[in-house]
Amino acid sequence: MATAREGARTPRPEKGREPRWPGPGPAAGAVLLSDAGLAAYRAGHPRTSLAIGAALVCAGPVPEDALLRTVLERAVAAFPALGGAEGAGGRLRYAPVDAADAAAGHWHRTLDAEAARPLPAAGWDCAVLTGLPDGTGLAGDKFLVGDTGLTGGTGLAGDKCLVGDTGLAGGRFAVLWRGDHVLLDGAGAAAVLAALCSAGDPEGPEDIGPAPFAALRAAPRRVGAGAAGRAVLDLARAGRAVAGPLLARAGSADRLAEVRPDAPPRLRHHFAHTRLDVLRGVGRRHGATVNDVYLAALAGAVRTWAGEGAADGLRAVRVLCPVDIRRPRGGELRNRHLPVRVTLPVDLATPGERLAAVAARTGGMARALRHPVVHGVFRGLPRCLGAWCVERYFHPDRSTLLASNVHGPAHPLRLAGAPVREVLPLNFLPAGHPLSVVLVSLNGRVSVGFTADASLRGAADLPGLWLRELTALTTGRAPGG
């Protein structure tokens, strides 16, 4: 995390570019491939936005301006890296959705426009999107509902239907918060978004407080001090997982589309929604994790999206998956992750085969990277390697796309008294990449955000294709069957 020390002067951004953040000081204890590497990556790709975040879609009328600003100031005050609460409320802006777009269910155009804004010098911004349509006006999202086998033909992937209590009268609004990846990773962004909200049913500003950072994820499982053999095995597995993409030859990864690395971003965002227990149920039946199910459905979606002819030529769809290795520490944002590479089995014909292959390729990776010994080894590596490593990780010749998985709170949230109904996650797009994906779980629901370059054909189909693959894994039927 590139955080200026208190009282330090924030660098002035160049015109038309996002600000360049200094690297953290020697005492910051940055983990290799995170803070220092991302700071260097931004310097080397000044036209690439590293903004990450999410829009929280809330039911009901827009709260009073003073209340929203109070909520924002209190959330920012919980994280010193964001510059303190003073003046934070003044950075809140409003973005009304065009009435014609709202009527046609195309309000995501406003979201795309707001997400394309360069971040200010503070490294974060916050916008309130007003005039969202009620209920079925959320066209463009794809929903899969239910927690059973989804038989009977209702609520199947690709259908446009709403989950839960989404058709409330009284309007809708969304709060879009974005932060610079140099300052924080996906878990950090989730912490800030949780701090904007409160659990329960607050009556007013005095009842609104930040959710604890540590509640966003369980502490990593520790291995006993005497388990030397397990430590050695985990260290070897972690080294192989992290070093693989660094040592890969140039051109080893498939490209889904050609995008100029120096081209200005033209991002479009598309979303899929379902229930977390759907993914958990598939994982239990197949001996896989939620992340395995997520990636296996992504493999099937990419295969179908590419078409049978093109898919036969895809053998090395390399996905970078950041693994969160942080230990819960209140108020600390930073970047605390290490990326591993998973090759999606798009060449396999059936959803079950793809899930089995993903599970075999990811087995033990996350646990290995979170081992205390592994964590200590990576902390001790020279920081100067960060720039070289991150550049190679994100190079489109070595990785095809970025696929993140972020855990949010497991309880309902309210923002300034309004219930949060959906989260729309926004990932960044590395230079030269046409697509990145992020899964966010919140209150028993899952939202998958697809960030695509505007030149990527058929990107709007990917959420429905991902849900169709999930349905196939849930029902045991082939996609479309």
C-alpha cells in the first residue's frame, strides 16, 4: 500500500492522468508483489486505471445529503490511509441517471461513465447514482435464483429475474466507492464499503458505525509449530504457484482479444447474481471450494463465448487469482495478497470434468500461501523485485485474465438507513487485457462483475453464460440441456 505519511504532501496528478503514488517506506513491511509492485506498475502504465471498488444498490429514496456526508466521513475516519475524515464529505458527488436510460433499463451506462473517471489526488472517490429504476428496471444484470436444483424451468441461468425483495416502491439509488489499488486490495475495498454501512436497523447518524475490518474474513488457519513437514510442503507448493507465471515464456498464455497496452481504457461492466449456497452446494457434492466452482463456471463461460471452433484452440487460458494472506488488523488497508496462476480447462467438454480439473489444480494453494512460514519468507524477499514480478504477472503474454474473489460481510447491511440489496463489483483491467472478473459474496449472495474493454465482442453475454454453467453444475445437465 502506497500510503503517504501523515502530514506528507500528496503529489499533484498530471493532467488527464491518475495520480502517481509514492511507494511505502522501508518500515512499511510490504509483502512482495503487492504495494511496491503495484506502485511501479502504475508508473509504467500511466494510462491504465487501477481503480477498484463497487456500487451498493440500495432500496428506497436517496437519504438526506447531510446524512450521506456524515456516513462517508465516519467511514473514511476508520482508515488513516485514506487521508482522514476532514473534507471527506465534500468529495461526495451526485450522478443522476438519464431518464431515458432508466426507463429502458440501461442505467449501467451511468455506472460505466462514473467508473471511467480518473481518481482524484486523494486516491478514492464516492458518487451517489440517483434516479435508478425500480424492480425490473435493473435489466442488464443476470440473476439465478433459488437454492435447490433449479428444476422446472424457472429461474434458470440467463433469465432476467430478481432475487429477493428487489421491487420495493419508493425508488432506488446506488453508492459507488472506488479506491486506488496502490492503496488497497479487494479485501481492503470490501472493508471500506462495509464501514460505509451498518448492520441492523439504524435510526439516524448516531447509530451508524463502521463494520469491523476483521469481520470480513476469518483468520487464516495456522499450522502447528511442530508440523515441519507440512511447512516444507506448503513452502514448496507456494513457491511453485507464485513462481510459475514469473518463469513462463513470453506468449505462453492465450489471448481472448488483442488490446493495445498503451490504449486508454474503455471499460464496460456486466454483472451476474446468485445465492452463495448454490455455489456451496455444488462444491460439497464435488469436493470443491466455492472458488473452484466460480472458476469452473468461468471456464465453461469462456468456452461457450469463444465458440466451438475457437475453443478448440484455447489451451492456455491462464487466470491470475490473488490469494488474500492478511491477518486481521483493524484499520489496515494496504495490499496483502499473492497471485497464483490457474489454467482454465476450457478444452474439456463437460462441466463436471472442468470442475474436477480446477479443483485438482488449486488444491492446497490457498492454505500453502497463508502458512506463517511462507508469509515470513515472502516478507523477507527484496522489495526491488516487486516491479519486475508484477509486470510479468500482468503481461498479456503470460496471463489471460485476472479473476478475484472477495469476501464481504455475511449479514445484511444498511447504508444511511437504506437496505443494501445488491453489490456491483468493479475490477481493474491490466494493461493489454480485454477482460477481468471479480466475485463478491455479501449477506449470502454472490455477485460476479465482468470488466471488459469495449472492443471485446459479446462481453455482455458472459454473465448469462457463467450462470448457465453454474446451472449445469447444479442440475447435472449439460449447458442448455
